[in-house]
Amino acid sequence: MTAASPPEVLRAPLIVEFPFTRSLGPVQSAFLTGLREGVVLGVKTSGGKVMVPPVEYDPVTAEEIRELVEVAATGTVTTWAWNDRPRPQQPLATPFAWVLVKLDGADTALLHALDAPGPDSVRTGMRVRVRWAAHRTGAITDIACFEPYDGPAGKEAVPHDGGFAGAGAVTGIVAEARLDYVYSPGRAQTAYIEALSDWRTVGERCPSCHKVYVPPRGACPTCGVATTDRVEVGPAGTVTTYCIVNIKAKNLDIEVPYVYAHIALDGADLALHGRIGGIPYDQVRMGLRVEPVWTEGGRYPDHYRPTGEPDAEYDAYKELI
């Protein structure tokens, strides 16, 4: 007799990315505008300490800081770590050192990359200078990296008014955030995903409190015990709460406004979320009875639409909001 083959372990790449947009106050605006113009600015605290990169509030006294000063583009490495396998979007494509550099005229250190031939060529106390990017836009990447330097020390910090003749100030930035994973859903969610391909939704019941969790997590978050009793729920459910989306998402071909809702499938004790379609957005309501509309190929519900049933009574779903 041969042993049964273990179930297939699902694995898939998962990429989480989004553009993070933020506005800049007067200090950060001056700093990034300065980088675009090839100038490094810091701020001076009431105690005389020069901070680069600049901050808006003194970390010791919490008082607002607005006195801008210009520091040199040369400095000294205070500590470092070698990076022999650069990742995508890092400053350099070849191995380099991450360094903290105290620029001449500054009292704090700036983190950036140092272009060096190898770790044996890097040391604490070595002198370096800024290598400016060929095309500058008003971002920290306007400093392409640091490079070794054996020239004279730069000037001390000098006052700067934060203005640059003929140059519009940088007032905002967009940072592209991206995380790359290889995701394995585990036993419980593998069963959930495989059931979706048959147009079924499967949860798991806690043997202690008897709640049915959808999607299942393999353990009850309340009781802390494993959940192995699989339960098919739905397909219909009830909208417990919802939100109207008015901002169009990048690469998502859905016209705004549209509605995302928490939906308690019949037989489940945990609401999952899904998009509501087949009804004007301003007619979606708590208690609305809905059913899934499956994607082509049936891998998952594309959205949920009204079933035409009467709305559920509030008492039937109030514990699932």
C-alpha cells in the first residue's frame, strides 16, 4: 500500500504597489527644490545644530524650525554597510555601500548610496562628495549617489532664504511604493480557492464557538483553536455595510462612482468584501440581498448583484457589521 500524495501547495507571485502622493511644507519644499538646483539645504535649530536632511520640528524641543542653511556637497562617512545584491529601483545597479554621510557644515548624517569598487575600499571616516544626477526633478534621487573624494573640506553652513531665481518650487512628490511577495495561502485558503473554481464558497467552523469563518484562516481568531470542519456557505448574502468609491484606481477598468460592500454570505459568521453591481450606486443599502456574478472561467466572483428578495431585517446581520 502506498501513502496518499500530499495536497498541492499553492504558490503565486503577489505584487502590492501604489503611488503615494504627498504635499510638502516650506522646509521639505526648499530642500527638494534645492536638490533640483544642485544645492543641499538643512535647517538650524535654536540650539545651533544643523540638521540634514531637514526636519520641520526640533526632535528635542518639538519647536518649529524654519531657519534654512546651505551646507557643502562634500562630507564624511560615519557608518556603512555593503550591498552586494542591489534590488530593482535601488540607486545603483552594481554592488554598492549604504552610507551615512555627515556633510560639511551639518551635524546630522544623510543616508544614501556610495559608488565604490568593493567593501575593502569603504571605511568609516572616508571623505566623499555628491554625484548629481544628470536629470534632476526635485527628489532625493537628484543625488545619484556619493563617490570617494580627496579634495578640501567644504564650507561651513551659511544662511539661505530657500528661494531660487527663476525656479518654481517643488510643492509635492509622488513616491511609487512596491512590495514583491511569493504568497502561499496554506491549507485552509487553498481549499477556499479551489472551491471558488467550482462556483462554491467554503468556510471553516470553529469547534469551540461554532462560528463559520469565510474566507477561512485555519484557526479561530477568538478561541485560538484549529478549524478543520469545512462548511459551504452562500451563494447569496446580505450587505452589512458599504462605501461609495469616487476615485478611479489605476489600471482598474471600473467607472466611478461604484460601491464596495461587506457581504455576510448565508451561513457565515464573518463578512467578506465585494463590489456591488447591477444597481445604481445610490440605491445600495444595508440589508440588501445579493448574489455573486462569476468571472469568465469561474475563478472568483466579479461582483455581487441584487437577488430581488426583500431586504434582510437588521437583527439578522447586526452582529456582522
